[in-house]
Amino acid sequence: MNTSKVFFSFSLYFFFFFFSLSNAATTEETCSDSVCSKDGPVIKFPFRLVGRQGESCGYPGFDLSCTSRGITVLDLPSSEEFLVRDIDYINQEIQFYDRDNCMPKRLLNLNLSGSPFGSEFYLPYTFINCSSPLDFPLSRFIPISCLSSSDYTVLATSFTSEARSLVPRCKLMKTIRVPIPIYDYGFLFNLVGDLRVVWGAPECGDCAARGGKCGFKNSTSGEIGCFDIPRRRGLPRPVRYVISIGIGIPGLVCTIGVACYICNRVKAYGGGRDQSHAEFSSAVTPQPAIVMVGLDEPTIESYPKTVLGQSRRLPDPDDNSCPICLSEYQPNEELRTIPDCKHSFHANCIDEWLRMNATCPLCRNSPMPLPPPLPVHAS
């Protein structure tokens, strides 16, 4: 190997080393955080603001835009646009609302497929249209005023069986599955408020919790990294650059000298080997949200039922109301108990829940099926 070739190779390495440092600083400056207005949410990876941040500053499927009034907009592939109220980067949750303040209308046509967003829990809601006077209890129904008129009233309920019992007095419109946060698992979830959904990939929650900056490791790879994590001790970045250069240049000169010496020693044997570096890139594909599947009817029916007597006495004296619908237990009402954790609920309430979620609403344990017992009357 010729000595001049060795010197040229190391000089080229030296040039690309400092070029990469300069390029990293430029990329970081281009992908700085942005906002649509001072009151709007901060927009950073995995989201990006179209027109202000480059494509490498965001993850596919996380594009946002701004209205003329400075409101942040999320445009889902299979639905119309929503207005973003808040983004929680630690819990990886986005909160958005409808421009016309009629979220139930948007929920009737909501389709999260093709987007990176979803929910761990879903509740079925049935919408009904009633043109006759409402002479039945509305405690388990949500009036949808933005879909109603003076001639009819639109209601929604998560108790599908009760909605169907009103036919033909009321007309069934549609049954949908509504994504709900884990902390809003009750059947009284407010359909007319904001909608909250989460994303699973990319996983940047831990990086955000540590105060770091999440993003692509480089412009040619889909691999995600966490950068600029604050340190309690250490030197500022400019000082570290100066020290690195001060140590790197003498080290590089010494390396060149040693390499030249070795080349001269092995010159008689001739030849060398070229090294090649391969770059591997991972495919960047948004992951669909995991949807939990509930229990089947035989399993649900295997859980014991209790019919309350006039004393409304339960094994636990503190259990005087249903944790799902928050209504107090009344005589002759049927209760169902989850065998493993002994938590009791209205039979209708817990049956609807278990059809969509295979866990207890209170303790989140997954119950096991039991042989179907006979109904017993509590004294």
C-alpha cells in the first residue's frame, strides 16, 4: 500500500468526521419545535408541521397543519379534519375536537384505519332517533342536541339491548365502537366532549419523560433514537466539541503515522483490503392500535348472578351502588359477580362491558370462567 494513499484515506475520514458534526447541527436546527399559535400545542417529533418542518422531522402519518386563525389541524386519512387541543408526548396521546362542536356526528363516520392512532379500550354506542314523546327514563341515554330537531330527538347509549327494546317507538340509526381512554372506562363516557386517542409507534414516551429529543438517527434510516437528554453533570456541548477536536486531531496524526509505518513494513507483501460499509434501513410503517377482545356469552353467563331482596344486602356493606353506571342497587335487581376478584355490578352493565373487554372494570384482572350457577335470592 502506498504511503500517499494512506494519508489521503485518513484525510478523507477527517473531512467526513467534521462534516457529519456540522450536518447534525443543521438537522437539529431545521427540526426545532414549532407551534401554530402561542396557545396551541407544541409540535415536535413524531408530529411535524407541514410547510415549516421537513419530512425527516416527523414520522409518517403524523402530519399537522395550521388554520388561518392559528389552530392546529389533524387530517385523518379516512375522516375529515379535526382540531387539535393538546398533545401528551409522555403518554403518547392526542386530544382533538370537532370544528362545529358536534363530535357525535363525527363519531358516526369516524374511521381510524390507515392512521397510527387508536385506543386500548372501545365501547359500543347505539344511536336511536325518537320522533314520539320521550316517556321513558333517560338515565342511561345521552341526548345529542346537535343531531336533534324540534320534530325528533337523537339519543345514544352503550346499553344496546335497551336501545333495541325501544323499537318501533324509536328508529335504530347505527351502532359504533367509540375509542375511550383507560381512565374513562365507565358507561357514562361523554360523547359530546373531546376525543382522545393514543399512538403505539414510534415509542418516544420514555424519551420525552427524560427530557430528551426523539427523532430519526439519520436521514437514511427509519431507526428511532433519543438525543439531547439533560445531564446533571457535564460540560456544555461547545466545550465538548472543542475537547473532542483537541484530542481528535493529535490522535488522528498519530494514527496516520502508525499506519504509514505499518504500511512500509508490510509493503513487501503487497495488496490491501478494501472495506465496505452497508447501511441497513428499517421499513417505516405505522402500527395499528391493539384492540382488546371481550368474552363470549357462555363465559359471561358462567359468572354467578344474585337477585337482591328488599334489604339490598350484599357481602360487602360498602357495595351499595354499581361502579359502572353509578346507580344505587334496588330490590329485585339482578347483580353479577366476577368470581376471581368478587366485584359485583348490575348484570346488564357488566355483561355489556365483558362483551368488549376481558377484564374487570375495577381491578383490571382477567377473570376465569366458572360452571354456570343457579340464581340465588339475597335476603
